[in-house]
Amino acid sequence: MFKFYFIELLIAKIVKKQSLSKLVSSFFVIVMFFLYFNE
């Protein structure tokens, strides 16, 4: 779970740099969450 939390923080930083909307960032987190549990 610590790895996933770190990935989430990285995504948040990337989203801030890219100036993406909250909807896109939420979608990104959901996709990463899904991929994380698919492995």
C-alpha cells in the first residue's frame, strides 16, 4: 500500500504540472488502482 500511496503522490505532482482537471486526475488514480490489483 505504501508503493501505491507513493504512486498517487507522483500522479498528483504530474497533474499539477500538466494543469489537468480533477476528473482526469481521478480517472488516472482509478486506472492505476485497477492495474495495481490486476497484477
